[in-house]
Amino acid sequence: MKDYETNGMHGSAGSATAEKKKSPIRANPVMNKVMKKVEAATDDNCATYGGIMVKTGYFLLMTVVGIVLYLMLNGFGIFGTDYIEGLKYEGFEFRITLIQVFYLVGVSIVTLITQLIAAFVPRTIPVTGTLYSVGQGFILSCLIFTILGYSHSEYLGLLALAITIVVVLTMAILYTTGIIRVTKKFKMVMMTLVFASIGISLIVLLCSFIPFVNIYVANILNNPVISIGLTLLSIILATLFLIAEFAQIDSFVQGRAAKKFEWYAAFGLAFTILWIYVKILDLVIQIAGNGRR
């Protein structure tokens, strides 16, 4: 993968940006196509840290809107009362209606489509990024308040949020103080983890289609230690992408990218933060659920 190029940049900022062209990894999976080419601002109307943070906050706020939207629909009885009983998720019993399932499937499709559109048509990010964030909030709300809520375990969502905030702030401090830098060694570690994750996923997928072997694979994946270990690997990978995202934001601002690219950087950062939250929530649910089995 080629890193993005900058036009019309000069001085130390231009040199710093040029060095990043050699990077074989982007800030996160969604942004693979987004940052291929960055236009330099021709005046003072260039990307700023403040502008990126405000827009990142906007996308995260839209996630909260998605959470509230789900709760409102549920409160108004839109999902009906025809429940499917006796379901289990990571040791937690829950019930859900068919209408809720249809809504979740529909929203999941929308989030997938908007994510792809955002990646390949970056100018749509203000709209597609908003829809993606709202959709993610809707899905998370169902997981926290319906699936976990049935066992009065909604607090796990807040616990995961608190841990996510600590992780994000810690990584931000480590990056801004220079304790962690996006060096060649850093990129090599991140690349290794990416290929390891892809390799494990492919092996599991292939083995699931092989008779007799798929039974052993299922038993291995159901092992709490292995399952938690794989989730921890995902969290580590996500935090590395977060650091890379900070470096990407530095490139935008120091390279005097045009103001519109604040949306791209903001969506990339919000996407990564949500990714970290989802994986941490998954880890918390696994640990709490093992005690219920």
C-alpha cells in the first residue's frame, strides 16, 4: 500500500510528510483509500488539531445518538413483545424479538455499506461517517441494554467505556511525550500483528469447513484462555493503530493539509476509538460471562 502524497508542501513540515510515504501501513483499515492524496492548503484555511478533535467529538456524539435512538424505539414499544426466549451470549441469557433482529440486521448492513463508501469515496465522510457512527451506537445499545441488560449487567458497558478512556488517554500521553514513536520497528510490530490476525482468521475459517476438524477448532475457540488471549491480541493491535492515527493527524496538521481533510482524520480517529471500545467490551463480557457458565 502506498502512503498518501502531499502537494505544494515545503520546509520541515514537507520533509516530515515525505518521510511518511514509505510507510506500508495506514492509520486504520477504513482509511486505506481515504488518505491516498492530501491537498495542501493554499491559504490559512488548513487543518488544525482543534478542528480534528471537534469533528472526532462529533462522530462520537453521533454514536451516543444511535444509543439513544435504540432506547427510544425500545421504550415506545416499536420492537414488539414477541420474544425469542432462551438465547445465550458469552454465558449471558437474554431474549430478543424478531423485529429487533430485523432492525439489527438492517443497521449492520447500513454500517458496512457506509464504511465502504467512506473508504472509497472520502468526500462523503461527513454523511457516511455520521450514518456509520449512529449505526454503531444502535448496535452497541442493543448489546448493552438488551442482551446484557436482561441479566442486569449494563454496568459492563460503562466499565468498558472507562477502560477505553484510560487506554486512549494513556496512548495520547505516551505519543505526545515521545515515549512511543511511529518508527520502522513500531510499523514492523504492527505489520506482524496484522498478518498474524489475518492468518489466524483464515485458518479458523478454512478449518470450519473441514469435517471432524471443525469440532476441534470450535472446542479450541471455546476455551476461555484462548478466546481471551485472541481478544487481547485484537486490543493491542487496535491501540497500535491508534498511535499510528495520532501520527497521521500530525502529518495532516504539520503538512498544512486543506481544511476538508479534518473530516478524514476525525473519522479515522473515531473509528479506531470505537474499535478499541468494542474489543474491550468483548473482553469484559468474556471475563464476566465465564463465571456464569
